[in-house]
Amino acid sequence: MKVLLVTPHYLPEIRSVSVLMSQLADDLAAAGHDVTVLTPYPPANMAEAQGGSAASREQNGRVRILRVQVPPFVKVAPVVRALTHFTLAVGMVLAGLREGRHDVMIAYSPPLTLALACEILGRCWGAPYVLNVQDVYPQALIDLGLARHRAVVGVLGWLERRAYRHAAAISVHSEGNRALVAARGVAEDKITVVHNWIDTAETVPGPRHNGYRDEFGLGDAFVVLFAGVMGYAQDMAVMIDAATALREDQDIVFLLVGDGVRRSEAEDLVRARGLPNVRFAPFQPVERYPLLLAAADCCLATLQASVATPVVPSKIAGILAAGRPVLAALPQGDARVLVEKSGGGICVAPGDGAALAAAIRRLARDPTLYRTLGEAGRRYVEAHYARGVATAAYDRLIRRVATPVAALHDVSGRGSPGA
């Protein structure tokens, strides 16, 4: 089948969605599909885009990558970001129409406007789409205080209802998200849980002492790592609070790697408090990410206390696969359940810097606990979050929704004059 994958981020942009969508495209192609990826250029105002430029068209085996030129929609004001999501959808529709008919589409959300783009393309082609819901909008924005105006919430609510209604199937990454989407009136049999996976062959437990320790001058320090997008949902302040509480523990160092709208605030806090134990670094190349995890002793996963939707940061599975304990400051929800059920980490209340500091100090002083947590987490992701299991689920899903449409086209074709 011809599969169109519509995503707001893709490699070489360094984000968890970029890695997931790249691996999904590769695995669907390996399963015999002709895959086209429709995605924007990496934003010029993100650090990872400054090392080179992406081609407008690329061919990687059976995966074709098409890039759409749109205004930047990351590291911009929320109002601007909302508007550019619509220009993104327009660009996706125009590019899709130029490429011609596909049998089935997969749309990543957010933004919800990509579902609207797939609906328009689907009407033109008579093709279904699967909606991959990562964050439940607009509720996630409401929780973070980013959607307050009644008109904005109304438009987003309309987009959400329309996306759920027109999608042939909906995939979510946790049971909590399944329940939340079902509560919006979506039929249970339309929703499939497919966990955000990790490639357990690429991300493996490795030695602490590698090139990263030398590069950042970490020596034999106990390294507390945060790696990823520093966005609205991530609680950067709790990390800085924990670092403040541990400033006298000279053998403990915080390494914060990534970029996003909250990075500058975190840097300002570190400067204001004069913290010598916090270091910042830009996004690292995807292929070096497993080495970065290996160089750490434990890794942070944080969310704002206001996040009520069942968000599960993809970084958690990667940390567990690397055999490193997760130090999680999370609200009640699926992410916290994952950490606790895996046995691979320690959870504290969201926003509690003192409790987070105490958990870090405990790990730094107890090597047996450190090893036990790391080994348990690795076993758990091998059993439940392996890449092949998840991408095969998407293969089955697109075949299921596309088969009735393909059969209808075949019948129409045989019955038409001159067929």
C-alpha cells in the first residue's frame, strides 16, 4: 500500500516524535509498504537545525521524505504557534495533492490541524486516516494555562471533535488516554493503545565513562541528566530547586541537555542562584543519545503539577532501556504508573524540589539500589515497549482500515465503463 505519514517533526530535527516517526516509516517500508513522509523543514531557530540543511526531497529505500516550507511554530508565542498550525495544514494539503493518491494516512497530533489536512486529502482520494493522539488537545493546553480565551478553546474543541469523527481509527499511547478519548464520545473499538516504543537494540546499558564525560568534564561525578524538549509541560523549576538543595554535594552534577521555550528561564534561575552544579548543553545527535544516557547515573522526567491529561513522556522508555534509574516528579497519571510499574525509578510529587533532591542523594549513596532499579527498568521495556511489537501494531491497523476502502475501489473500477 501507499502510506502517507503526516508529522510535524522528523529527523534531522531532534525530538522524540522525530525518532518515533522515522522508525515507524522505516518499519512500515520494511513490511512492504511504499511510505511517503510529509513534514516541515527543521525550524531554523532550533539548535539542531543550525548544523546543516535538510533537502526538500529525499529517498531512503522505500521511504520518500517531502518537506514543506512553513513559518516556524516552535519557540514562538502561543498565539503565533496556533496560527502557524493552520498554515502548516495548508502546506501539507497542497504538497499531498501534488504527490497524488495514497491508500491510507497516519496523522500525528498535536497539532490537530494535521487531522484536518488528512480529512481534506482523504475526501479527494477516498482514503482513510489513522489519528495518532499523543496529547489530548485542547485539554492539555487548558491544563497548562495556554488556552484561556473562549473562542480559542471553542475552535480547538471543534477541531478535536472533527478529528475523532473523521478518523478511521485512533491510536493512543496509554490506557489513560484511551479512557480520556472514549469519554469524548468515541467508540471503544475505534481506539487502539500502542505504546510509544524504544529500540532496545540501539539503546542498551553502557559504561558510564565514555566520550561525554570527557567532553563535559564530568569526571567521576554522579550525573543527573535531563535530555529533551524544555517545553511548557516540563517543570524545569523543580530541577533547579533540587540542584539548589544539593549545591553543597560536590560530587553531584546536573546536566540539562536540549532546548525549548523554558530553557532560558532555567538558565536565568541558575545564574540568579549562582549554582555551580548545573550545566547546559544543546540537543545532541540522535545517534549519540544512547551514549548520553549511558554517561548519566540517573535521569529526570518531570511534568507540571497542572498536567491532568495522561501524558507519558517518550524519554521514560529510553531511560529504562539504558538501564538508568528514572527520577520522576510527576502528577498522578500514566507516566507515574509506568515508572512505578516498571520498578525502574523513584517518584516524588510534582514540583517538590526537596523530595527530588532527597531521592537523588539516596541514589548517589546507594549503589545497590541504583543497580536494582536500572536492571528492573531494562527488563520491563524489553517485555513491553519493544519497537517491533509497536510498529507491527500500526501495520495491522492501517491494513485493517484501508482494506474495505481498497475493496470498494476495486469493485467500482471493475464496474465502470472501460475498466
